[in-house]
Amino acid sequence: LLLCAFATMASQYAKPCIRQLVQVCSSRAAVSASTAGQRQFGSLVKSSTSCSTAHTHSASALLLRYNKSCPSATAARYFSSTEEKKEGDAPAAEEGNAEENAGAAGEAEAEAPVSREQELEKEVKDLKDQLLRSLAEQENTRSIAKRDVASAKNFAVTSFAKSLLDTSDNLSRAMESVPEEYRADTENHPVLATLYEGIKMTDENLLKAFQKNGLVRYGAAGDKFDPSQHDALFEYPDPNLEVGAVGQVMKAGFKLNDRVIRAAEVGVVKKA
């Protein structure tokens, strides 16, 4: 009798729940785990849990048996519990983000004076760099001006000196045109010897005037050939001189304050 009474009571309370569960499982919304079906299933579960302990056990047994035949109900219950967890976790995540933002704002406020100090230090560094560059530029300007003044002083007579080089060359050619045996023969050729002596004195005085102004004549047989100071016109063998030496000087060279203003035209000795 007790078992019959228990079964009767369980069937009376379980029939409405089973009817509603069958409706939920038969609908396509519960199969697709829609939001409306999940909420409806949750309300059914809540209503079934409000029954007495005995009724709850009987309803649970019926639900387990039905879940085996309809797995979609279990899926719907899983999705509903997942959504509830997400809804419960959302406020906590928002609170955590708010705390992180507040902490970051506090750190930014704490770092604000440091960044201002760094900005001032950078400005001072830039101004110092500009000052040093300005001083270096002024020093370069002074050195360039000083060099230009010295160059103008040393080479101001360059054009004038070049115009006198031909005169020196002509005097040298005039002396070379006098035979060596007549240069000192004052008895037989006194006029020629006197002329040679006068030309020689004129050439020496001109060279002294050149030297006072920094103009020096160079180029002699036996000197080592230097491309920066000599222009090689030809080569010829000479057993009395070293190979690569200056053998003949066709035209003497001149330097003005150690700067070549005219290269010497020479013949270079080559290997025989």
C-alpha cells in the first residue's frame, strides 16, 4: 500500500514536469540550444527542485531515464549553465579591469614629475650641444680666415713672379749661348767675356730678388725624378747617371713658398 501511495504521489507531481520536458525536447529551439529553450529548461529544473525530497528523487530518476532517450535536453542544460557562469564572471572581469585602469592612472600620475624632469634635462642637453657646435663653427671660421690671409700674403705675387720667369729663362739661354772657352778669355775676346759677365751678374741679382720674395729656382742634372715637380719630355740612356734620374734640364722649375708654380721640363735617364 505504501509503495502504491508513493507511486501515485510521484506520478501526480511528475506528470506536469514530464509533459513540459517532452514539449521542450520536441521543439527545435531546445535542440539548437536557443536562449528561450535554455531559460525554460532552467525554470523547469528550479520548479522540480522545490518539491520534497522523495518527489525530487522520483523526478530525478525520470529525468535521467528521459535524458538517455533525448540527449538534447542534457545539451540544453549544459548551455544554460555555461551562460550563467559567463554572466557571473562578467561583473568580476569588469571590476578587475577597473582596478587595473585605476592603478595605471596612479602610476602615470606618479611618473609625471619624472618625465618633466627628463624633458628639462633633454632641453639643457640640446642647448649645450648647440652652443658647442656654434663655438666649433666660429673656431673653424677663424682658422679658415687665418689660412686665407696667410695664403694671400704668401702667394699674392704669383702672377708677377710668373711674368718674370721668362726673363730669367732668357738670361740663362744667353749665358749658355756663349762658348765656355770664350767666357773667361778677356785677352782674345774681351767684349764677349765682358758681356757674359754682365749677363751672369744680372741673372744672379734677379735670382736674389726672387729668393727674397720666396721664389726659388730648382732643377739640375742628377736630381731624382719627381712627377709632382718635373715634366718628363723624353727618356734616354746614360751610363754615367742612375736610371730614373734627371739627365738634362730643358727649362728650370720655380717654387713660390714651397708651392710649384712651374714644373721643370727635363729628360729622364732610362735603362740601356
